[in-house]
Amino acid sequence: MTTITVTAADTAQAMDKIVERLGDDALILETVKRNGRIEMVATNDPDDAQTPAPASNAAQSAPTDTASAALDVEVGSGSPFTDLFDQQMINTIRDRGQPAATAADHFVGRANEAAENIDVLTELRSIRQMLGGMMITRPEGLDVTLGHAAPVRLHQAGFSSAAIQQFHQHMVGLGDDEAVSAFTNALADRVVHDDVDSLFDSRIVFVIGSSGSGKTTLATKIAAYFKEHGISERMMLAAATGPGIGASEDIKTYARLLNMRAMQIGVGEISTVIQETSNRMIIDLNASPEDARAAISEVVERLGARKVTVVQAIPGGCSATMISQQCRRYRKLQPIIALTKLDECEAMPAELSALALEGTGVGLLTGTKSIVGGIAIATMPILAQYLQENATQ
């Protein structure tokens, strides 16, 4: 006896393939639609067509455990609840199949059943999409005030579930408004860098970031800030590039505007150049993460960590996913993060959640304009107020 699986453009073609391989006595066990094609499972063994036996005790207990674990969590793609839901959809569809006498006698009925199965799957997928983003709570949470609860308000404002869970202890035992305020204060405290002043004491400042993040403009603004506040008069702007990366003339243009010296060097020359000058250097480093880390580590080894600061440019309009990736890429360097291009797109709660969980601390805020006076120092009270306004809208 044989059980086979065939795929075809439609049910008629799939049935033709089954009859060709198993004969007119073939029995249809299952019909599903996958990736736009019909998939049929058939057999010529009547015993295989019987309704599947109940699952083992361990398998039967799994839904209860999964449903229990789903309490007080966000329902979304990949959650235990939706995984259970998907499995129940599959089991329901399979249970609908009944033994058939012969393929020849029941082809028409099977075709209708296949269409019904596809309709059911489509409807269940629609229900699953509606469940996405919903929240499940224990019975004591089911009252008219649920929509005003702090975690729900924060979730609706756009803060990530991971961030809400991370700082949940700050909200325990507080009223809803007080809990929201406590959460935003705790998140703002985590987001803001705790030692921005170290930037102003450094002899070498490296500015790193992905292409298009605004790091060349940021390096110029840092140099202008130093000059404007009398932190240092003897400064140089430098552009260091990695192998295969073309040097830009922008740094020379900006240096002329600030009446500063400028130079272009290769990433492998940085360590030598800093030993030949006593000037403070702001270096726009345009290289691969690996080359950047190697060059910076060499300078830190020569001068000491206190004389070197790394500033990472991250555009304010980046997605939370992109922010997490960029933060992980340079985390070993422990950079001060500068949010750039904030006049084009603000950093929203989802992005700030990513910075709180993955970042090494935001110290600088800047837009795309105004070289002189174009940098603001990030502070916890200002950021907390911004987050509070977003959470209470």
C-alpha cells in the first residue's frame, strides 16, 4: 500500500496525477493550498484514511500550558498563542476529512471540500491577523479601566513590549498616571548617556556611523561646538577612509568655514598621524566596522581610553530594527550616540525603546542644518518630558 503527496495548479490536475499513480481506488487524505498551488495527500490503503488517533497525553496537555503562558503578553506573529492557533487550524482542517470509497466516486465531493478548506483557511488567517497586536489579561484585569492601564497606554503609544517588560518594576504599586511617568523617567535615564562630559576632555574624537547617517556634518558640528565654547583652539578636522572607499572633499570645505586645518588619511595611518601632532583631532571615520574597531582600538592602546571618545551617528528617522543593528555593530567601542537629522524626522517611542535596550547612551542631538550652534546635549529631564507627552496622547 502507498501514500503519496502531489502538487498541481488546481484540484483537477492534482486528482489526475493521483489516479495516474494510484488508480481509481485512491483515497484523498488531505487537500491544502500552499503558495498558490494545490497539495493533495492520497493513499490506496483504506486503513490510512481513518481518522487520526488522539495525540499523546504530553501533546494534549501542551495547549493548556501554552495558553497559560500567553497571559499578559502581546499577541503577535510568532507568539505562543498564535503558534497554538495555527496548529489548531491545521488540526481542524485535517479532522474534516472522512474516508472515501473510491477516488472515482468522490472526486466531485473532494473538489468541493478542497474549496471549502481553502475558504476556511483564508477566514482563519484573517482572524489571526485581527488577533495581532491584541493583549490578553487575567480575569481581574477585565474591567472598564483596562484601556487606561499604564502598560496598555504605553503599548498603544508605540513603546515596545520588551521595553515595557524591562522597566515594569518601576510601575509596580503605582496608579496609572504615576506608573506612566515612572516608566518614561526610567527609560529616559537608560537612553541618555551618563558621561557626555568625557567628550569635551578627549584629545581624539572619532565619529562613526553608517553611510548617510550624517557623520561628516556631525564631526564638523562637534569641532564648531568646541571652538564656540572655548574648549579648544588648536583643532584639526580629518577624514579617514578604509580600503576601497573614496575620500570626500566635504571635510576640507567644512574646515575652511571654521578656519581649521583639515587632512585626509587612510584608516591605517591614524595611529601614526596622532603621534605627529599635539592638536585635538575630530576624525570622520569612513570604514567598515571591522577596520573602524581595529583603528580605534590601536589609538586607545597608545593614548589611553580617557583621551579617546567615539561618537556614533544614528539618524533619528531610523527604524527600531535598524537602530538595534547599528548599536550592536559598534557596541564594543562603547560610543556616545548622537541622534542626527532630527529636524527631518523625530525619534518615536519604538525607536527610543530600541535605544534603551540596545544602545550605549544618547549624548548629542542635532539636525541637518546650522553648523554653529547645531548641537544640543541630551538630558534626562528633556527626554523624559518628550516621552511623557507621547505616552499621554
